[in-house]
Amino acid sequence: TTFLHQGERSQQLYTVLGGWAFRYKMLDDGRRQILNFALPADLVGLQGSLMEEMEHSVEALTDVSLCVFPREKVWTLYSNVPSLAFDLTWIAARSEKLGDEHLLSVGQRTALERTAFILLTLYVRAEEVGLVKGNAVQFPFTQQHLADTLGMSLVHTNKTLKRLYASNAIRWKGGVFELLDRARLAELAGGDIIVSRKRPFI
């Protein structure tokens, strides 16, 4: 279900406690651009709390558990709990960084580079919050979701994934993503993803 709607003014913002969701925008003709995926510890709805209305929607990919914050309490948090305010700012800055990387992918990375980069990024983000077991993680999204994220057609996405499979860097079958050769995937993505700070969980 979609629990935050583009064009509406949200009265709440949420921390994802469990499950996967994604942020997206729709064009008038029905085309969809997925902006990012939300995993446990991610904050969604901050934009709607600080702006007049939401400029994107958020839809659950799986069953999702949410911690609900009233929007009018954001200023109180910044005024009275500076440590949490810093964490909130860090999360917003991290989201901006991910947005920058996504724009770089769509604008300059090749199809193979952008596909490798998004898969590596999602793997690392899942690893941060304990969703990776061994070298495998459950990816609950489809190739269509991936195509809508990458700004590519479903056919192009499928062909690009086949090239990645042929590199023996990854395996993705039955919803289970396996990272077989991280160095190789990082090479295809244009560099590894380095986590410099343990992310806060508000």
C-alpha cells in the first residue's frame, strides 16, 4: 500500500522499523520513477513535515513496521534533544548523498555501471541493518522496480542483469540476491561503497 501520497500534506513522519518500501514520483501519463528504497532505520516523510506537501509518494514493498512521529514535534526535537536532532540531520544528509549518486547514475553511468552500483548500494545498506546472512539478502523488489529506479526499460534492465550474471559477481534468483564477488561488482560499479559511520536508528 502507499502510505505517503504525492501532493498531500502529511501529519506524520516515520522511521521504518522493519520491512522494505520505496519512494517514487509519477508523471501524468503513468510513468513512474523510483527515487530510492527505504530499509529499516530509514526515515520517510520528513519532506512533508517541513514543506507544504509531499512531492513524492512512499509505497510498502513488504509488510512494514513504522514508528510514527507527529510532524509538529520536529521543532521540539531540534530544540530539546540536540543529539537526536543531529542524528535526524545526518539521516537527511545521507539521503541527499544517495540522491546525488542516483542522479549521477541516471546522467552519466552506463547501464552496466548504474545497475551494478544500485545493487551494491542496496546490498551494503541491507548489510548495515543486519539483513544480510552470509553473502545473501532477500530483495523483495522485481526487475520492473529496478528498471523504474534506473530509468531504463524492462528489456534493457533484463539484458544488463544477464551481463552481470555472466561476470559471476552476483546471483539473483527467487528473490534472493547473492554477492559472489564483491571486488568484481565494485569494479563494474566504479568503486566500492565505504560505510564511514554507523547509521543512527531514531
